[in-house]
Amino acid sequence: MPWPAHITETIQNKFFGLYNSILNECFPSPHFMVTPQYTTAEAQPGGTGAIDFAITYVIELLGVDSPIFFIEIKPPTYLPSIAARQYAENQVRTWFKQLAHLVAIPKLYGVSAIGRQLSYYTYERASGTVEPIALADSISSVVDTAPIGRWNTNIMQEEGHAKFLAVVEEIKQMRCCDVFCPCELVCGITIGQYH
């Protein structure tokens, strides 16, 4: 099933609008909050990441200060460059470190979007592990620590669309842990009950 017309008609290379439309379609208000910029130490005005973190979306369940998903967006020119892909992947891994203390669901998904190509990452709350495992770099030779094959789905094609929706559905079925749930409901409620 394709994206709705208002998403597929997005002008090519206008990725901010494209992902804003997709995220608001998948995580609708009033139950979710799509935040174009998340406050972190590095993203404060004048901080080291103030400009670079500007095109990151963090999704939260409304009323709960806890991320359930994030996506870091880079232009398609990053895809052929080993250094640019490594930089994009490192930013996703940094986001996990910055958000870990706020995570209340068992698994936090993070996505690196380079243009329309997506690479999926997960942070397991219980173990603190991030998948896929980071590849070791070298100071004496060029090592592709973020292989281009990791960005293996195009969000605008059928397979990429289906994979993204499957991740969204998995997120909505996760159970909140250790958080005060909206509507004065007991903790342990599935996120999907708000959808």
C-alpha cells in the first residue's frame, strides 16, 4: 500500500517536509508528538551540535517525556562517501547515548535517513546494547565502518514503505515501563492503545 498522496507529492530533495509528513501520518496527533529538534547538551544554541542536530525528529508519546523513535536525516550526497556515512551512523549512536536515560520502552528504534535510503538501529533498554554492532575503525587505513549496504531500503518504494510501517507497528505494540501513562492509566499499557 503506497503512502497517501500528500506524502508522495513531496518535491524531490525536500526531505524535511517528506519525513515530517511521513512521521505525522504514522504517529498522529493527539497521541504522539513529532519533535523536529530534541534538546540535548550539544544542541543548545552555540553548542557543538546546534546546527547539525537541526534535522532530527524524535517521537514521544504525548504526556510522557520519553522517546519512542527517532530519525536523523542527511542529504543524499552522504550516501557514496565513506566518511559521510560514518558520520551519519555515529550521530545515530550518539543519539542513543543522549536519550538512553529517558527510554521507557524495551527497544528504541533510531533511523539514519540519507535522502530516501534508510538504515535501522536499535537500543535495547535492558542490556544497553545497540544493533547493528559498530565496526572498528583504524587510524592507519581506510575502513568502511558504515557500509553502504546498511541503507538498504528506500522509504518511497514498496519494500521500504512496508519495513517502515512494520517498525512503527512494533513500536506501538511495545509496553511502557516505569512511566506515568497519559489519561491516568496504569503503567504497562501498550502504546498502540493510544492509536
